[in-house]
Amino acid sequence: FQTNCDPALKKVWRLCFFLSFTFTVNKHKPWIETSYHGVITENMDTVLLDPPLVALDKDSPLPFAGEICAFKVFGQDAPFEAVVLNRTSGEGVLRASSPVDCESQKEYTFIIQAYDCGAGPDGADWKKSHKAVVHVQVDDVNEFSPVFRESLYKASVTEGKIYDSILQVEAWDQDCSPQYSQICNYEIVTPGTPFAIDRNGNIRNTERLSFDKQQSFRIMVSAFDCGQKRTEDDVMVHIEVKPVCKPGWQGWNKRVDYEPGTGSKQLFPKMHLETCGGPLSGVKAMVELQTNHIGKGCDRETYSEKSLQKLCGAASGSTDLLPAPSPSANWTASLLTDSGRESDLIYRFDGHQGANVPDHVVPQNLTDQFTIATWMKHGPSPGLRAEKETLLCSSDKTEMNRHHYSLYVHNCRLVFLLRRDFTQIDTFRPAEFHWKLDQICDKEWHYYVINVEFPAVTLFVDGVTYEPYLVTDDWPIHASKIDTQLTVGACWQERGGESRRVTTPRYTQYFHGSLSGLTIRPGRIETQKVISCLQACKEGLDINSLESLAKDIKFHFNPAQSVLVVEGEDVDSINTAMTKVSYINSRQFPTPGLRRLRITTTVQCFGEDACLSIPENKAVVMVLPPSEPRITISGSNQLIRFASDLRSPLGVALFKDLRITSTVMKGESSGRCDSARRPGVMEVMHNLDYCDVLVIGEELNPDRESLEIHHSALLGKHLDATNSTSGISIYGVDSMAHYEQALRQLRYRNWRPTSLNDRKFRLTCSELNGRYTSNEFTLEVTLPHHAAPVEHVNHMAVQPPYMRPVHHPLMIHTLNSHMSAPPAATAVIVVCIAALVVIVVIGIYRIHATHQEASRDDESESKDPEADWESSALNITVNPMEDIKGPQGLGEALKGEHEEEEEEEEDVQLVGAMTIAESDVSDEEEEEKGTEGFDWRKQEGKPEWDSSSATY
């Protein structure tokens, strides 16, 4: 339009132009760039785009069709929106519709399109541009502080060494950008420490550290990110200073105290192996318990040899050739003993001792089967020329020096010689059996058993079988009437050589060493089970909680459990296994003293046999002294009996009120002070292994007296008995109660008591083959007219208050006379006594019938051990006034015993006739009952009295 046009014309022109646009069609699409790159800072809303967001339309300047009305964003979860700033120019801006977080998402990619305003004001026929890709990067803000990965750091250093890096601390940052998420610096904030830290967190020492000066350090460390933001919480670093590393076992005690009766005790509860950081492929540790100085190599049962064999189930009939010295075994009294009574009974031979075994002890019936067993400790033979050293030798007693059988050591070889007689065999047969073993001369204790099953001979050493490496044949010995002499520790020699004779017999081939438990068992050989039992140790090593050990751990013991080997690949597993190693001693009264321990260790590295040398460790187990028992025998010291009692077939029971007790001194804590002890006495139960009853004065005369115990008294018990003219010995490992029961049934007989003034017996009992012995209990047996008044009350002799004394002057006169009554007088006395007995029996029988039910209960509850005598074959109904004519008369009475047995049993059951067994049993039960009550069942027999109730 020209400016100089008429104004009215201009108005018309403008209206025409407007109308022309009004009816113009929207022909073109808006246009934008194909891609945009944007940056937005987290926690802000405006995105800086490159290039700027601008939309163009070729329909411009037409209204609507040439204008931009909107931008639309397409993208899943894109937190952005586009806003039109100028519709005409098409400018826009990209904003965040919600807060963006770099730590959640660092980049976004989405689609954007532009829309024009359409063909008219109503937006009809709008058009959209092509799709453009928008990449938006979220810029980080340093909003997080660094944080350490561990709450506490620990390390250890060896004194005197400078480390490039002791340990490395590490911190991290949650910021998303490298600038703010990376840790650029660390700092030790504790002042005055001999440590430094680099930017990577490696801590080193700046000077040599001394364990004696300071054993540990605690320092605080801080971290900074690259935006110089510091940690809010500093971290503690604990550094220990160790002495110069020496490989070996640490954390163990050199002495471990063991209290008897406590079972198993750990030896190394805090033990661990220090390897100084070297890589290992395997560890092997050996723990050795050294007990060679104790008894026979370790703590074993020290009961007598016969008792041990009975405990282990060995057959009876063995002969102990080295028993403890006693009146009945005096041939060992001159031999040297070792180790005292605290351990086993050991005989030491120094090349000058020998002992002759009495003929009555020597087994005379050696057959093709027998066993010789012994403990032996032997070293190399002294001198340049080794001589034969005899353990056991059976040789001619006179005239010649022939060896019938012997066991000897020669040049560290064990040789058994067995020469048969021509009466048994007359061919060339095996005679010498040789074994060459290291054990024979290693100066250690070993258990040797020779089983002879002729012509085969087998040797067992500590339970392991060895066949002879050499067997020499020889001719049998010519038959002769020369007696043999069995010797121990040397060989008996009558002649000095081929042509000369010695004036007195002498020993030769002396033994140098120690022996114990030398026995011979004729008729059979010993079993492997019994041999193992006889040589078993009662102490050794053990491992607790086997199930807690690692699977890679291997361990094994030697047969005596004195050596334990532990193997494993991991040091921690080995350490755990070693803490489980323990010591155990199952004896009730173990031998006190030291047991030495030795630990040897071998360490293997990868590709090498042994890469680390572990020094040997030595320790001791101190077995504390046990509370020693005090065995006490108590009872009546005087037994007054009539001659008729002594003449009876059963005799009299010597120890009817015997009591055996054992006590120990115990200390109890009092108050708060553990060191204050209040002593007290406590009764303990344990076993005995033998009790000896010895005759004081003259030995027993077999023609008129005997001391015996019925086999029924030993039934059901682990007891045996041997007797001689000097006394009787009851042996076997059994309880004190069983010994009491057996001793109470020990009986003394004298079928010629008129010549008896008095008889004294001494009783002693032992535990552990004499290690603990009882008091010497003395009992005197006297007749009434020989009895002297005593001050103490004898409960065995006091008449019960409920029993009226019955006086029989004729009977007393007869018992005290030294001459037999005339036949007529005897008949009268017998008739009178029989009538009196019948009257008494009838009265007792009626009372007994009234209380029959009660008496049956009493009998089942309190049966006396001597009741076995009532049912034995020795129950004989005898007239107390009958004239006993010594052993001959006794034999005649015993001869008719079996013929009258049925009749006698009927008399006892129906009539209640008096028997000697009933008399003794009744008397014993009355005395044990005391004054507590009257037992009518016990009064079935004739009442018995002594000097306290008899009148003269």
C-alpha cells in the first residue's frame, strides 16, 4: 500500500487482504532440527539445548497456518515438557516436569514434535513437524560425602621392618560424576603417628617400630572426594606390632596339671601355629607322650599278675615266678626291686642276682602246649663279648648242667630253648627258636609272650606276632633221674666245666635288665585278646569332639595311644585339631609325677618337601598325687570257742564280724578364701586284689588242724584262694564287700583241740599289689579255760538280752577235759542232751510255725553268706558230745555222709535237728543282728555260748 493512498481505500484494501488469508488453506508442516543435545543440572528445571528449540513454518506470515502452537514430547517416563515462548517466531524451551537426579539416571533420550495452529482460529487442519531426537545429560552436584567401606581396619606389622604398604583403606562416594564420586585424597588426622598415607589409601610406616616400645597403634583416617568434600565419619585403623616372626607353635603352656579322676583334659586349648605368612600346602604334627620312666612304660594296672590275668579273662593255672615277696613267696626277697610301690612291681637284675624257684611252685606238667609271658626292659649287653643273659632256665639240679628249657638274650636276639626228653620223643626235632628284634635292646619296656604249640613256637611283642627267623634242631635229652632246678635271672650250674667240678653250685649267664610279671601257664596257650588286655596302658593321648574336626584332617594313634599324628592341608584346621588333643588316665589311683610331651612338626610348601623349619616343642603333664586310701580292717580280736566247735567238720568262722572300710582325706573350701581348707574324711569304694591270712607262730599241723574256705564262698565273685601250712591267700580284683563275704566264711578246724593253747592269725589286705595296704588285724582263737578277761566288749561273745543262758555242767566238763568219757557215761550224756534238745526244738518249732511268713521275708532279705555251707556237701548231723577220734574218725564220718544225706536233709526240714552248720550260721546271724530285734528263724539250731555266759 502506498502511504499516500486515501485512508478509506486503505481500509478497504486491508479488509480484502484479511479476507484472502481467511480463506487460505494450511499448506505446509512446521520444521524443526532433526536432533538436539541438552544439559540440565540435577535439581533444576531448565534444559540448555543445542541448537535452541525453534520451529519454522512456510505458511508464515499467514495467521494460524504460519504460527507454532505447541511442542509435544514422546518418550517413556521422560520427565520433560516443551513450552512455546513465541507462536510467530516459533521459539520454545525444554523444561523438567519433575526433579531429575543424576544418581538415579544420568541421561535421557526422547522424541519431540512441533505443531502449527491449523487453518483457522479453531485449530482445524493443524499440521505437525517430523520427529526430532533429543539427548539430555544430567549434570552432577556434589551433594554426598565420602564413606569408608569398613568400620574398622586391622593390620599387623613385624618390628624393625619398613613396609611400603601395611594395609589399604578405601572410601567411596555416591555422587554420579567422576569429579565428585572419585576419592582424590586421604589424610591421617591423628597427630604424632609414625605412619603416612598416599592418595590411594595405602598406609605405611615412616620409621622402624619396636614391640618393646609400643605394641599397638590406633590412628584415625579421613577421605576427600575430588570436589574436596570430606568424610563425615573418620575411620579407625588398628595396627599391632609383633616381635620378629619365628615360625612355631604359640599359645601353649609348658606344664599341664592333671587331677586324678577328672577324665580327659585338653593339653593345648589355645595353641596355634605361626607360619610367618608363608603359603603352605600341608602340615603334619606328631604329639608324643613319653612315659618310659613310669613303671613298665606307662600307667598300667599294678594288681598282682594272677589278678590281672583274671581281669583279662585268662585261663587259670598260671604260675607267677616273680611274685611280691611274702612268707609264702620268699624266693624273690633277695632280688632288687625298682620303682617302689607307686607303680608296678619291677625286679632289676644287674648281672649278679638269680633266684631259685621252689620245687612246689614249678609247673611239673609242661606239655606240648604252654605259655611263657614276661615284661622285659633290656639294653645292649655290656662288655666287648656278649654273653648269654638268662631270663628263665630249667637245668639239672645236680651232677650235670643240661638245660631242659630256657629263655635268654644273646647279641640282642631272643632265644627260646626247649629240649624234649627221650621218653616223649626220640627224633631230631626243633630245639632253639631265635628272634632278632629292635625291641630287645632298645632300653624300653615291652611285653613278651611265647606261645608253644610244639613244634611251632610264636612270639608276641606288645601284641604283635613274630615268627622265629631261625630254628635249630637237636636230639632229645637222655632220660635220667636227676631233678631239675628252675631259676630266674640266671641259670643254675652244678658243674664248672667238662673236667672240673665246683665245690658249691653257682649261677651263670646272668641277666642285665629289668623283669616283671614272669609267668608260665602249662597246658594251653594265651589268646590275642588276653595278651592285648594284659599289656594295655591306662593312660594316653585322646582327641575330644572328633565330629568337630575338618574333613581334610587325618589322624592316627599308635597301639598304646602314646603317639598321635595329625595331618592336614589348612593351618586353621590343624590349629583346631591340636586344641582337641587331650590326656586321659583311667586309673583310680594313677602314678603321680611328670609325663613328658614332645611335639614335632613338618610343614610342606607348594612344590617343595619342607620349606619351613618348626622347632620342636616340649611340655610336661604333671599328674597330681591322688588321695591315698586308708584301708582299715576291724572286728573282734579274740574268738573263744569250745573244743567241740573246733572239732566239728566245719570248724569255726574266724572273721564273722569282719568289716573292711577305706577312707581318704578330703579338703573342703570354707569361706571366701579358696586357700583355706577344712580337712575331712570320706569313705571311698574301690577294689582289693588280695587278702592274706597268715598263721602267727608255728605253722599249721596238717595232722590235726586246717584253715580252709569252701568254694561256694567264692562263687559269683572274681576271687580265687590258695592255702598252705603258713596260711591262706584270697586274691582277685574284686570289691571290698565281696572280700568281706569271703573272709567271713573262712573257717579254722582242729580235731585235736585239747593240745591247743591258742592260735593267732594275722589278716592284711592290699590294693594295687601292695601299693596300699591295710592295717595288720590280729585274731586270737582260744578255748574257754584259756581265755583271759578283756576290757573291751566283744559283741560276738555277749549273750543277747532276749536269750536266757542255758547251763550244762556236764557238757562243759566234757569239753574242758583232756580225756574221753567212758562209753557208759557217754551214752548217758548223749541221751540227756538229746532229750533236752528235743524239748527245745519242739518249742522253737511251734514259734517258728507262728512266724513262718515273716521268717521267709527275713530269709530272702538278710541271708548270711555262710548259708552256702548249709547246702553244701559238708552238712552233717552230729552229736556234739560224740568222741571225735582225729582225722580217722572224721574220715569215717565223712564216708557215711552221702549215704545219710537224704535222711539228714529230712531231719533238718521237719524235725529241726541240730547241725554244725546251723549252729554256726545261727550264731553269726544273732551277732550281726545285735539287740535290734529277735529273729526266731535264727534260733532253730542249738544256742551257742562262750566264756561270758558259761559257768564253771
